Amino acid sequence: MSKLREELLRVFKQWEDGQLTSQAVLNWAKKTSSAGADDCCAEVLTHMRGLDVYLITTEDLPVYRESLARDPVSGLAYLKQQEQQFDVARRATELQHDNFYGPHTRAILKNLDERK
């Protein structure tokens, strides 16, 4: 198992257990290098770098764990498939009053309303 893969799984566990906040995960991801990582790990790290904008929460960790449990090609394909299932409107509505995610949800919800 690659070092980044191990680190991602460790961070996910700490986040899920409440030892890390979403902001702490974002900070960690932004300062973590994906150099030498396989495509799946690099993509997961990219998601974590934008977790505030993409409204990624601990609710999504099973998808990320499953992608990391697979070989890199299969894991990346699984992740891309799961991205298509993401209900942005539901998540933005649920998180609109959250201190961390809220500022991003307002823009998302406004954009979704304008498309109607």
C-alpha cells in the first residue's frame, strides 16, 4: 500500500471519529503532495483539497475507501462513476447553515435556482 493511500485512510478515520474537522482535513490535503502517487490516490487527494467547494463530508468516506481498496484503475473508474450519483442540491440544502460549508452552498443554490 502506498504511503499516500495509508495517509488518506488514516485521515479519513480521524475525520470520521471527530479528531479532525473538515477544515483540518482541507488544510492537510492542501499541504500534502501527490508526487509519485497512483491516479486514484491523486484524484482522492484532489477531492480533499476542494472538499469545502464540492461539499464533501464524512458521509462520502465509504465511496473514497472503496475506491482506495481497489486497484488504481478500477478505483478511479469507481470514483468517477460515484461522482455522477452525487446530489448537489440535497447536500447544499443540508449544509447551507454550516459555518464551514455554508458560504459555498449559497453560490451553489443560487446557481441551481437560476437554471430552473
